[in-house]
Amino acid sequence: MLLTTTNSIEGKTIATYYGIVSGETIIGANIFKDIFAGIRDIIGGRASSYEKVLRQAKEAALSEMSEQAQKMGANAVIGIDLDYETVGSNGSMLMVTACGTAVFYQ
């Protein structure tokens, strides 16, 4: 399954547009990650534990979107948009949404 943020696939012809597909995931951050991220904020550096969770959430959303497109008969999703939001009390959870157009290209 080809996944792209572009609205076309260079050198290919889109034969069928199936419609909008999306994938969503919500992942909670745990207290230990919060504590270590807070320390990183004070002393500087990257919060690798949060980066890992963010990557996992993105991959889960893209995978769910891809599965939905495949069930429609698509072999690609174009025009993908990724959105990131914090939800829950005190922004304790991360929501990632992937959305695009399912297509069949030749």
C-alpha cells in the first residue's frame, strides 16, 4: 500500500477514487514518562520516551487508515494529513488522526 501526502502519484494514473479513509489512535502517557520529560525540559535535550510514543501512535493511525483503504480495494492513499491533539484531563492522552483519499492507481 502506497501512502503519500501528495495529491497525485508521479508517473502513475489514478483509475479509481474510493473516498476518504481515516485512522485514529489515542495513547496515554504514563507518569514516569511525564517525570522524565519534565527533567529533560529543565536540563535540556529531547524527550525520547515521548518521541517513541508519538511514533507508535502515528504508525497505528496510518496502519488503521491503510487497512480501511485496502478493504475498499485501494492500492494507495493520497493527500494524507496527520493531526496531533492532546485530550483528556490535563492533556494526559495523545490523539493522532491520519486521513486521506483511497485510490487505485495503475
